[in-house]
Amino acid sequence: MGNVVRLGVTFPPDLLKDFDELIAKMGYESRSKAIQDAVRAFISEYKWLKEETGSRAGVIMVLYDHEVRGLEETLTDIQHDFQDVICSTLHVHLTKRDCLEAIAVRGEAQKIRKLAESLASKRGVKLLKLMLTSP
Ligand code: NI
């Protein structure tokens, strides 16, 4: 094994509990290995997106905690900044805390990517999935 770097990362307790339960079921013996694989999957997903160009249409699905102070307003502000690629937004009050938004998008792939990254990187956003097709 080559060099390794140790780092301290913080997790919300329920996220770590879900992760540990899942990786145990999958047969992982080491949490570090599972986190490394998750990071690799994240990198490959976003690398693919970086290389997409041309006109695309699709949906961004965002799951977020609306009790995180200022988050709802921030997500709305971002969507206003990208109004030229957003066709429509569907908001679902999923649970007492969680909101789900399905944002229909159409336009230049790189602009859609920037929108997705702007949303995904905010604290309180738990999940973001982007599905694109060529119109
Ligand atoms: Ni809501």
C-alpha cells in the first residue's frame, strides 16, 4: 500500500449510521475503504459532467433540509440566477424537515452543470441527482 493521508471529517450522526449499516450489508470490512469508494464514485460522476457539452434537457432532483437557516432562500436565489436554463420547478414538502425539488432544465450542458454544482455544494443539501438527455 502506498502513502495514505489521514483526515478528520465530520458527519451528521444519522448519515454515518445509514452509511455504516449500508456498507455492513454490502460486506465492507473497513469504513475507510467504503468512504474511498464513495469519493471515487463522486469524482467519476462529476468528471463525466465536466465533459458534457451542447444542448441538453433533463431534471435536477434536490433533497434538502429546509430548517437549515437561509438555505431555502439561497436555493431560490441560485435558481433565479439560472432562470434561462430552468423550465419549471416542482416543490414537494416531503417530511417535516425535508423538501424535494424537481427542477426541469433545458439549455447548454455546462450551464446546467454549473447550476447543479451551485445547488449541491450548499450546506443542508442532502442529495442532488442530475439526469440529462439530448433534446
Ligand atoms: Ni418544502
